[in-house]
Amino acid sequence: MIEGPYFVLVVLGALWCGVAAGVFIAFSTLVMRGLGALPAARGIAAMNAINVAAMTPAFMVVFMGAALLCAVIAVVTFVLWPDPGTAALLLGCALYLAGSFGVTIVANIPRNDTLAELAGDEDSESSAAYWRRYLSEWTLWNHVRGGAALAASAAFVLALT
């Protein structure tokens, strides 16, 4: 049975990953759809502004806080192995660290960087073409991030039962 400070870590991990999942899923289903309805130049400008605005402490606490908690939970879990629930905990940690944090680094950030390079040239046809591709690819990877964070949260909850 998970108890004491370890219990608190796992509950916080479940909550933090759940909040991150909510942010990712809401962004994909609401914000990206709204941006996709705009003309390409306006959508590019808006998304670039959002990407800059996302670098706030509030978002970073959610995103990086979940990654830090998962890393701590993974280390503590390895120390406690083979207690009940450890496989679910390690799965949850891997899901968030690879499926949310890792996907952000290898899929979403590079696309954001390319989009930022279009600033000042949003009206060109090549920018509009990239924007159409960006919308589908970035949103797909954001769905992956949201699903991985949600699955991580569920794994933590299962480990607690």
C-alpha cells in the first residue's frame, strides 16, 4: 500500500498530469480549431503570440511540475520496487515523461520554432501552406501529449487503489 509522503507524491502526480492533460486537450479542441478558422496570416500571428505567452510561470509550473513529479516518483518507485502498484507508477511516469514532455521537445517545439520564423512573412503562400500543415501536425501531436498525460494520471490513480 502506498502511504505517507510517497502517497502525497503520487496523488500530486495524478492531479498534475490530469491538469496538464486538460490543458493539452482543451487547447487542441478549442484553441486550435479557432485558430484554424482564421485566415492563415492571422492564425500564424495569433499562434506565435500564444507560444510567447505560454512561457509564463503558471504554464511552466503545470508542464514542468508534472515532469519533475514524474521523475521523483520514478526514482522513489525504483527504490521501493517490487511493492504493489510500482508497475503502474513506472508506466505513468513513462507515459508523461515520454508521451507529454518528450513529444513536446521532439514534435511541438520544432514546429513552433519554424512557425516563429514566418513572423513578418505571414501573408505569403508558403507561409499559408506551412500553416495548414502546422495545424494538422501540431494538433495531432498535442492530442498525443494530452492522451499520454491523461493515461499517466489514470495509471497513478490505479496504483493508489
